[in-house]
Amino acid sequence: MAVAPPDAWSPRLAELGCRYIPLAMDNKGVSPLRDLGLLLQFRRLLAAERPAAFLGYTIRRNVYGSLAAHRLSIPTVNNISGLGTAFNRRSWLTAIVQFLYRVALGRAGRVFFQNEDDSHRRAGLPGCRR
């Protein structure tokens, strides 16, 4: 099963043998209400599907998908392709993002970093191993 926003690549998932479930999300916005809605959507979906594990691969999936999976005792694996500005700048928004990452990754079975620089900046992210 693969869950992602619909896009041009979505049909390819079926070609690869995955059951695709569309899940709309606002990847650029900063609305706490939309993010809460996404968390609830993840929880509903994961409760219905009961997958053997959850794999997160973007900020919102890593955070909200992992939080929902933890609540349902579903093991998590997270992939971080880049921490980006969330760990470079100092603002109230980046502090929130860092806090959410710490909470969400706190019980992850494994966290993978695709970027060596990010693996060195992982300080404070529980579950992160080299």
C-alpha cells in the first residue's frame, strides 16, 4: 500500500504492484488546522489498514504519519531526504518543526538520512543513528 497526494506519478504505483491510496495534503502551508486534519486522516487510514509498518519520507509524513502510527502501536521507519531550513534558522516556526520532529521520531524503529550533512545535524532527534 502506498499513500501519497495524487500527482503525475500516482498511476506508476499501481504499475509497480502497489495499492495506491490518495491522501491530499498541503506541503507548503503552515496552517495548524490543516495539519491537525492531516494527522486525523493518517490516524483514520492507519487504523483501517493496520499496516505492518509505517514509512515516512517527507516532513509532514514523518511527523504526522509517525505520530498516528505511534498512537496505534504501528512500528515506524523514517527517511529524511533533507532537514532543510528547519534546522538552519532560528524562529518560532523552526522551533515548532524541530519539536515535532523530536516527538514524532522519538519512537521510530530507524531513521535514515540521505544527506550526510543532515546526519551530522541530527542532534536532538531521538532514534537517529548513523
